[in-house]
Amino acid sequence: MKITDETKDRLLKIEGKLQEWEFPPQIIIESTSVCNQACIHCNHRIMERTKQHMDTDLFKKIVDEIAKEEPNTEIWPTFYGEATTLRETLYELLRYGRDAGLTNMVLNSNGVLLERHDWIDQILTSGLKRFILSLDGFTCETFNKIRVGGDRDRVYASVEKLLKRRDELGLEFPVIQCQFSVMDENRHEVEAFREHWEPLGAEVKTRNMLSWTNSGDVVANNLDYDTKFRVACPWAMNTMAIHENGNVVTCAVDYEGKTIIGNAKDTSLKELWQKHTRVVKKPHIENRWEEIPDICKTCPDWQVAGATYHENKNIELKKEARPFWWKEDENED
């Protein structure tokens, strides 16, 4: 799909708001690279790097430094894996972050393992600001086609139970977001998806499909792979992404780790962010396209950075649970 003039204007507006940060405003900590699904819009099924859990001591080391430097940083303890495969360890790690003083933890899940033992209560009381359920379909046919390895009715029932339990406990946080990645296979179901979840007290988040760096077999037809137009990538500018082995990589979509900045095991996050600025951010913000990392040169995902958070009149807007880039007068960035 060719980039329109309207899209160019939107992207230039985003680029104009990008800034340099002394410490990353968003840090993704890959608590595990294991996943229990093989979704059609994800390259995890062909990912070559090791699939394993992050060492607990490394996770705690990272958390301790964030708590010391900037406890309000937006923390995602998941990257290219499903965090609930950690089982009880996940909730231990979340509580560790909460007790260390982290105030803005955001967890993403496919919901397959949600209703196990007392996991719903543990998720709701572990200190999360947002809990995002990636669902991507309304009918059984669409959901099961996209989220291979999932069961639509079972997952939906678990999320409905989660929402009900949150209300029973009278909790303000976490905000529960039902996420819908829009693609050719499901775009006709967006409104039905909203009509189902909003009355139940969920916030619906829609986002455009990614190619995941255009380095696997996922093809996002909404992207322009041949455009000469380019802006600085918001992923590269705003995010520190840490793989389960401690490697700090290009950005939040560099799932294979094509550019490795350093390792959090032996280098402070602050030092790694400074190096990331030199290697990734500076060339981007200065539009020195020949000097950006090789993986960035052929990646089109900067075109769809951001998401839409739909207004739900059934619930009160929790501004504190919106992403760091969100502005009150704009629901998309």
C-alpha cells in the first residue's frame, strides 16, 4: 500500500515530537522468549534465537537500576514471548518490580493460560498499570485462524472473568485493554469486537499490523515497502528492548537481535542507552539514513508506530494508564 499524503503528514507530526531522553521512557524486558501460540502475524514460529526464560537475578538487576534511575519509566516485562508461560515466577517478578517502586508496569498476554489456579487474582494485584489482552478477532473462525493455538471461546471466557473479578475487587488498576491488530483477515470485525468488550468494562485498543522488521515471512499489506519517504523511527527513539539473555537490541520489533548494543548483565542501562543514542537514535533523528543500522534500512514498521485507544463511555478514562507518548487531545500517535 502506498503512503498517502495524509499519512506522511501524520508521520512528520510524530517525528516533530520525538525527543532525546537521558533515560529510556519505555523499557521492554523479555522475561521469556517462549510462546504457546503460532500467530499468522508474528514471526515467533520461525525465530532462530534461543527460546528460554530470563534468569531471575538478571531481571531483578534490571528492575533495581530502573527503580533507582526512573521508577516511572514504562516497563513491559514481555517482548517476543508469552509471559504467563513463566507460571508462578511471573507473579514473583511483577511483585518484585512493584515492591521496588516501579509505578508503570504494562503486561501483554494472549490469555491462553489466564484461568489457571488463582492467576487472575495474582495478575490483578501484582502492581500492573495496564494489562493488555491480544485477541485480534471476534468470531471463532477469525480468531482461531489468526491466533493459532488459541481457542476463542475459552480465551474470551477467561477475559470476561478477569473483568468481572476486577470489578468485584473494586480495583482502579490495572486498566484492562483488549487489543485488536488490524489486518486483511479481521478488519471487518473491529466494530463487533468493540461492541462486545466495551460494555464489559474493557478499553479497546486497535493497532495496524507490523511486518516485524520485514525479515521473516510476515507480510503487512498496509505498509509501503518501496517508499523513498522516511521519518525517524519512534520505536528506535523511545524504546530500550532487552532480550532474555540480556542483549539490548535495536528496538521493540528487532525480535532476532540483528543489532546488539551491549548486554545488561555487565553494563548499566544508562551506559547502554548512551551507546544506543550514538548507534541508533542519532542517525535516525538527524535523518542520516545511510548510517542507521542495517535492520532499520529495510524495516517499514516505523509507518505504524502508535495505536488508537478508543473512547469507552462505560468507563472512566484513566490517564495514568495511557502510554508515555499519549496526549489528552489525541488518541493516536
